Amino acid sequence: MDSASISGTAALMKTGQTQQAMSMSMMKQAAAQQQLMANLLEQNARQAPQPSAQGGSTFSTYA
């Protein structure tokens, strides 16, 4: 192999590693966003009014 082939192969490998690192970073960011959404939904569910335990209907026909 000549030096041009070696340097070309090395450049391709570095490009592949860079793309892999970017993909990993994007997946981590997506996971963090999903975790944030899950936390917000959990917080919202805790703050929502709970149905009364007296057996009264909480069904609403208002739409």
C-alpha cells in the first residue's frame, strides 16, 4: 500500500468514527428529551385533581 491509500483509509475511518459519535450524541439527546417529557407528565399527573372517593360521577359531557 502506498501512503496515499493509507491516508485515504485513515480519513475514511475517522469520518466513520465521527459519524458514529454524532449518532450517539443524537441518541443521548433524544433519550434526555424523552426523560424530560416523562418527568413533566408525571408532575402533571400528580397535580391533576383526583376523582372523589364518594362514588360521585366525574364524567363530563362538556366537549
